[in-house]
Amino acid sequence: MFAYQDTRARVDVAFTDRHGGVSGGPYASLDLGDRSGDLRANLATLAEAFTGAADAPVALMRQVHGATVAVVEEQPASPAPEADALVTSVPGIVLAARAADCVPVLLADPDVGVAGAVHAGRPGLVAGVVPAAVAVLRELGARRLVAWVGPHVCGACYEVPDAMRADVAAVVPEAYAETSWGTPALDIGAGVRAQLRAAGDEMGAPVEVVEVGRCTREDDDLFSYRRQGPESGRLAGIVRVRP
């Protein structure tokens, strides 16, 4: 169920793999997307494993590859907000960012007790969704952030047209990459890490970056749109401040 877990002070984080849920077929088995029809059941299973309570509140978002940051102040909203980052200072609420090759990023100041979950794909990298989330967390009191960069398609596997690579690299040069077979590529993870370093410089305190690793395209234990196509499920990065 969990590809990775960590705890820092009052903050718990995790990234899921594709095991331990109820979905079948290409979505087997812990699909946290909307296509299999099993989201509610899989969320309950995940919440219980992560928090010990199947009814623990899990905040989702309608991800649109932008840079909007939604602040979760009470129970998770219904319908979910249209955003690509969620942040909160409310203990007990689980924030989730879903992905299937894009970069799920979890952010927290474990001492202050604020947290965020970010969905960073190619358009979100260019739009600056990660720096936007960092800025809102600072407004909520964050001083020393930890950022967990979750499983995503690696630069050696994320082939793109040369013009697209040039457009992205013009904004985030660190994302420029080449596939293992010698064609133009993007390394979104490297771009995210560069933005986190820059955000730390602006804050006057480095952001501690934890690189979880694992390429979604190469790892059959993870969902990947690049490998599976439209019938790929979704993994998630999840974070909470413990009550």
C-alpha cells in the first residue's frame, strides 16, 4: 500500500503504490483516481492504514495543471476545489495529491504544524505551483520546511517534442533532459527540486528535500499513464498534522 512513509514530529507523510485496494483490471488495486469507481472504498482503506480510522477526513482537489493553492480550514470541501495544491494548519485532516507520472510533492513545517500536498506536472512546473504552495505555507507560519518529492516519471523516460523541452527549459532550465535512448525529455523532478532550492533562498532557510525516488514508468508497482495509457490508475502523496 505504501511506497514510502515518514514521520517528522507531528507530521506524517506517505506515498502510495498500487497494492492493497479493491479495484480490478488495469486499475488493480489501490486506484485513487476517478475512473475505476472505487475511490470511496480505496480512500477508506487508505485512511485507516494511514491514521487508524477509516472515516478520517481526506481532502482531495480537482487537479487542472495550474498553480492555484486551496487552504483547507475545516472539513474537506465538497465538491473538491479546483486546485493543484492544498495546504492546512488544521490537525487531523489528510491532504492528498494524486498522480500517475506527475510529481506529487508533500510539504510541512513539522515544528509549526502546517502541511501541504502539491500536484506538479509539466504545466504546473512552468506555472510555479510548488513555489505558490510554499508562499501560502509561509503565510500560515512555516519557517523551516521539509519537502518530500514522490515517485514520478524520470527524466530518462519522459520523452517530449524538442520544442516543448525548449519552452519548459526557458522557464526552469533544470528540467532540460534527454531520454536513455537519446531523444528530448523533461525531468520534472529536477525542476521541482530547483524551485524548492530557490524558495528556500527566498525564505532565508533552506528547504530540506527528501527525494523518494522510483520512476513510475519503470516500476510496475506504481501507476503510470506513460506505461498504461488512459486506463492507468492514480497513486497519491498524503500528509497530515496529527491531532
